Amino acid sequence: MALLEVNDIHTYYGNIHALKGISFEVDSGEIIALIGSNGAGKTTTLRTISGLMSPRDGNIVYDGQEISSTRADLLVMRGISMVPEGRGVFAKLTVEENLDMGAYVRTDGDVADDLDSAFEMFPRLQERRKQLAGTLSGGEQQMLAIARALMSGPRLLLLDEPSMGLAPVLVDVVFEAIQRIASEGVTILLVEQNAHMALQIANRGYVLQSGEVAISDTAANLQRNEVVQKTYLGID
């Protein structure tokens, strides 16, 4: 059974029909890439899954249960965590305080261990643990946003444009971290403009166009697809 099922979702911004019957599945342990041009509906899809927006029609099933009308904070408690586009760190809190905020829903005794794991994954954060998040570089803030999301102990991690605005060397660091997170059992739904990088690490992918799924296939097949190559990979 799929960990996440998105079934014929229609989501609106006022009268604007943003998602027009999107359907897809994410199996436990997969990295799934959502690619598409600006305005295709990628971010809206993540916001709808995470509870920040509500679909007008269709339904979302997570771990066998309907979640279409569930509040975002309750979804975090059930194992869905999102790293938003633009990072969204708490600028006036320190790195360590940001990570503590990520664990606010936790009731188990493993928070200290997960904090150590976050610092082991991103050593720069440990070096800056007492520094205000707003004074970090863009790459460091992205590391912090990912680490903060992991502190909630998610089963499903939603990543919205994690490489946006980063230098190439930091893009590599972030994508290596994504692969490591997946290897540790976290299922990942990745929205990414850098389709080449996304499809290199993904198991499968969906191409969104104008709020609909236009193409779905394995990541390897999408990399060989002529339309994907020309439109999203820059290959003529």
C-alpha cells in the first residue's frame, strides 16, 4: 500500500483553478520528484498535502487514512513535515532554538539524539548553533530548514525547491543530505526546478503542466524522454 495517495485533487486560489485533478502515489521509502515550469502547480501540491491549503474536490490518503481536511499542525504530529520554498527559518532565534522548535510535537526521549544527528549531517550548523538564524548564509539557512523539519521525526518529508538560490557546491551538499535522509527510511516528495539533479536521485517522477500531471514514469525513463530532455533538462 502506498504511504501517500493523492486522488483527483482540485485546489483553488479564490477563483483560480490551480490543481485540476492531480493524482499520484508515493510508496514508502521512495524519493519522488515533481518537476514542471513556474506556475505548474508544484508548490500548491505540497501545500495541499501538508494541510496549508484544502482541496475543493478529491482526497488525500496518508498511511491508509484520509487527511484532506486535517490541520497542518496535526499532520506534523502524524509524520508529515515540509521544508517550504524560501526556507522560513525563525530569523531571531538561534540555530539550536530553531531545531528545538522543530521538535515541539515530540513526546519521545530521542530529541537529543536527533539533534546530534542533525549536527552530524550538517557540521556547519553545529559550528553556528548559538548564532541567530537570520545571520546565516542562504545555504546554511537551507540546511537549517531541512534539519528543523527532521527534528519532528517525519515519515514523509516534503521539500519545496531546496536548491533555489544556492551555489553549486551547496546544491551538492543538500542533495547528498536528501539521499542520506532517504537511506535512513524517510520517504521524500521533492519539488525542484533543477530537474537534472532531482531525477538523478529520484526513483520516480511526475511532470506537472498547468495544474495537471502530464507525464509520469521512472526517473531513469524521464531522463530519456525527449519532451523532458528538451523542456526541463536543456537537451536539444
